[in-house]
Amino acid sequence: MKREYHRWYSHRLGLDMGVVVYGHWGPPLLGFPTSAGDEWELEGQGLIGSLSPLIDAGRVKFFSINSVNSAGFYNKSAHPFHRSWVQSQFDAYVRNEVVPFIRDNCQSQDIAISTMGASFGAYHAANTLFKHPDVVRRCFALSGVYDIKNFMNGMYDDNTYFNNPVDYLSNLSDGNVMAQLSQCDIHIATGSGPWEHSGPSYRLSNILSSKGIPHHLDDWGPQGGHDWPYWKHQMWEYITRLF
């Protein structure tokens, strides 16, 4: 399997940020790590290896990026408003740096991008689609949480609101954004397997339904556990069926 590593300094984040690209061709799939992961986590946990036959076959071209969770929502020593500011900068980094990189790498300036992530990565995968449905047209959010207020110590600001899906989706009224979201393929995955808590997924699904936004609440039952073997199986099934 072809693997490339790219790295550049993001002035938005004040950090060097890495991207690992797997595969020669195929529709781009952008993967986010879990809460403490980096751009190598999805490979290190075996997800990339488990999907390698599909990547080699050109079913997807996989882009794995780092996160800034440790500087943002998981930075307990930082002021809550700094945490939400870091998230807003990360969102801008994904939209204004990672998306153009993916399009250049795929040699297409209008190619549709899919996202995926598990656990806290699911939050990033879903939030990126909800905020940018003009460029992200499909997401796989596995075993996620979609309310970040628990990371804010009771404080709240605009950066919190505009990166908190359960809030901004509940109030969404922009017809253009609604139309774009209606054309997206949104998968919210959960189940009844070990360590999984399905409440956040069902809550998000109820909000999407209340706004008339089409989506799939994929309850995998016992195959929907909160661990890598379950997520590997789910992503294999999703890519096999949908790409």
C-alpha cells in the first residue's frame, strides 16, 4: 500500500501538523484520531491495515490527520474559553488547510470529501460535515459524543456554540445550509456492545430528525462496541457497501 507523509506549519494553530496519505487513488476519506491520538493512531491501531485491500483497490484514498485535543478540550489547565478557541482554530485549519491539501493531492478542486472518526474523533468527523456540507458530503461518526459543554466547566461562548452540534443544529434555519445537508450521507453509528454509550448518538439523531435532515442512525447492536475491533468492522462494511 502506498503511504506518503506530509507536514507543514499551521499559523492558525501555531503547530507543525502532519497528514498521512494511504493509497494511490479513490474518493478521499479524512480520518480523525481519538482523544489522545495523532496522525499515526489509525495505522497504529490497525484500522488502516484492516482496510488496506479496499485502499489498494482504489475504493478510497485515506487521509489521516492529527488533532489538537490535548491543547483544546482536554487541556484541563487552560481557561475554558481557550479550549473552545483552539477548537475554532482547528476547524479553520481543517477547512482552509486540510481540504485544499486533499483536493490538490487528488488533483480535483471540487471532489467531495468523506470524514470518519471514532469516540472523540466521531465528534470531529460529524462537526466538520455539519459546518462544511459544501465540501464534506459524507461522514461516519462511530461511538461519538456531540455535546462539548462538559469540557467547558460551566462556561459558554460563541466558539462553544458554533462547535457544539447539539446546539447549532437545534437552531439551524439557513435554507442553503439545510439544502446542502439534505444532500449529505450522514452515518451516526452506535450499538449495545461493550463500553458503548448510545445516548449521545440517539440525541443527535433526534435533533437531526427534528430539523428534517436525512441521516442514518446505525445501531449495530452487539457489534457496536466502543473499541477498535468494532470500529474496524464497521468501516469495512461501510466502505464495501458505499464506495
